[in-house]
Amino acid sequence: MTAHLLLAFSLAVLFPILISAHGYVGSVTIDGTSYPGNEPGGATSDTIIRQVSTIDPVKGATNPSMNCGMNATLAADVADANPGSQIQVHWVGGSTGDSNWPHNVGPIIHYMAKCNGPCSSYDSTNAEWFKISELGLQPDDTTWYQANIMAGQPANVTIPQTIAPGSFLLRSELISLQLAVSVGGAEFYPACIQLDIGGSGTGAATSSEECTFPGCYTDDEPGIYDPDIYNPPLTYTFPGPPVAAFVGGNSSAGGSQPSGSAPGPSNTPASGSSPTPTSSGMSFYSSHFLFPSDILSCLSLPVVSAY
């Protein structure tokens, strides 16, 4: 069968799920208050979520869009939050957000960065990011916490209890590793949420715990490039810096820190800081589904966009 015939056959069989092969943050809930976002590349309305231009992933750790998503633009609004605020980030699939998040292989990571002024006008390329939570593998060492997002659950994160007040960006990131067996195969989905944090805390990250996007990751570091991603039982090394020490609590689960880095917090997820594990019944193999664009990439065939 020629490459063109194989491509045509693949598209005919798989087209119904092409439209939901990627996604974005549809809304955010902060202490029970919901804040809707804008569809990628669509009409704009006042929101706290910076709008991206496409549902497609950021490719390459040095891509300028690594900070807040593909061609992300400033959001007009800022939400109030406090130390200890419970935040649910609702990731959705498809260009209109009418389906569940489609990926389930890879970590869920949250960062924050001080805006040094109003977040509604802050250039995130200048941001110094510190990590506040990271979730990798569930206790069975085969299922990722990201599988819970695919099942329709939000990505849960708690604002650090002792954080100093100020204007902050919250960066919610899903990393899809289904193609991470090759260098450059990882797909990054970052999204930025604009917050004003109150309270009287004094907690802050040290300069050694901060990094910039791009700059926090490299394409060939553990956790981004993983040739053993389909060889259970899995072990996983989180990319980037460890969770900032002032965060405390149990904000890291399902992975280890890179060799030579400072130890992170306990690896048991705290209540409210992670998706609740689900009994999805998926085996290791069925939970590592490759989407059409991934299949065509593996076949070295041209990928036809459906967006």
C-alpha cells in the first residue's frame, strides 16, 4: 500500500476523533467561583485565562510559546484568591471544548510567577517561574494522573498556604508523552491564569528554585524524553526544578527529582492538590492510546490538520 493510500485510509477510519486530538483550558474554578475562558483563536471576552491561538500543542522546549501556550495573549480580568485557595483547572478537548481532554500519558505540573505589576498587562516572557505541584504516575506505576483529566476531572491545585501577597500568574501544564520515545516528541500544553493573592504570608521561592519558559526544560532531559515510556513498570523523573521548599505539604506524587536536584516534598498527594484517582478499568496498554496525528507521525507521513 502506498503512503498516500495509507494516509487516505487512516483519515477515513480515524477522522471522527481527529477533531478532539488536542485541547485547552475551558474554565477555572477558584473556591467555588467559575471563570470561563475563550475558545482558541475565537471571539474574545473578559476572562482570567490567557487565550491561545490553537488547540495544538507547543512543540520543542525552546519554543517561545512555552510560557503560556501557543501565541497566548493577555487576559483582561484578574481573579482574587488567597493562600490555601482551592483551584480546579478544567481541561477540555476539541476546538470548542465539547469533549474530554484526549491524552492520558504524562505529568500534570503547576507553576506560579509574580507579575511585578498588574497581571493583565504583564509580559510572561519575563516571568520567573517556581513549581508548586507535580503529579506523575498513580500508585500502580502504570496509570498516569493525567488519565483522570481524560475521564473528565479537573486538574486540582492549592495556592501555597504561606505565599506572600501579590499579583501572580498560575501556569497549569499538561505534558503529553505518547511520542516521547523520540527526542522532540513531547507535546506541551501550558495555560496561564491571572490571580491577585491576598493574605499576609511571607513565603517565596529562592532564585535557585526559579526558571524561565523557555529555559526550564530541554528536549532530551528525563521526564521529557523517555524511551521506556511503554515498558512497565514505569519510573518517572519530573522535568524542571523541584517544588519550591516554602510550598511544603504533599505537592509531589508519582515521580522523582532529577539527579543532583534538591529533594522535593513528600510523594503522597495532598487532599485538594491532585485529581482523585479513578477506577477507570484501563489496562496499561489501552490507556496509552495514540491519536491519529501521532500514528501518522510515527509512520513518517504528512499530517493533515482537521482544525
